[in-house]
Amino acid sequence: MDTHLMIGVAVMFGLIGIAASRDLLRRLREQQPQLVPVKVEHPDSRAARQDR
């Protein structure tokens, strides 16, 4: 086969792979549950509040 044809085929497969991975990552991001921040208190601050 011609070298230019092989390079063209490789570039096309690369572009198809990039487009497919972006679409897949976008779909996976939509399915992830939204993270909610959790408040964490240190034991030292809790003991200081009970002393008041």
C-alpha cells in the first residue's frame, strides 16, 4: 500500500478514537452521582465546645 494512504488511515482512526473517547467520558460523567461535601469536626474542637 501507499505510505500516504497508510498515514491517512492512521490519522482517521486516531480522530475516530478521540471522538469516541470524548463521547464516552461525557456519558460517564453524567451518570456519576453528585458529590456532597461532608463537615468533619476534630475531637479537640468538640471537647472545647463542651467546656463552655
